Amino acid sequence: MIKVKKLEFIIYKPHLSKFLEILDKQSISGYTIINDVLGKGSTGVLSWSEVTDSFKKVYIFTLCEEEKLKEIIDNVNPFFKKFGGIFFVTDSYISERK
């Protein structure tokens, strides 16, 4: 098993391409995107009938080596300060490839 960091991001959908440009500049080799996530937050629960494209959110996750974590966070932080959203970092493990 190899220890890695899992980065999870929830951002507004209209800013997705801008966010992916930031990830691509970090040489992240892969990520997963789940469109149109809903949940409950400080503004309450949103139903699909209330959500316009401007307020739809996407969930993105990727893995990175521990050594690369600070660089990635330093580069995504300005995005979150400008456009909002939230991100989490957790320890994770992947199996070694043969």
C-alpha cells in the first residue's frame, strides 16, 4: 500500500473549466468529476427545482503524493477565495501496481 493524499473539491459548475486549468498546471494525472451534487449547508437544503445552472455544483476528487500537497493547495487557494466552494484533504492509500 502506498500512502497518498485525497483532495476533494466542491465548486460551482460555471467555474469548472477554470478550476481544471489550475489542476492541469499542477500536472495532476487524473481526477474524477461528479456533476450536479446537492446537499445541505449554511443556506439550507436546495431542491432541484430551485437550482439554476449558476448555482449547480460539481464534486471533484484526485489523489496526490504527500510532497505535492502544499504546492497544489497554494495554487487552488486563490480560486476558492475568489469563486467560493470548499475542499478537503484526507489520508488515503492505494495498492501498489505490479
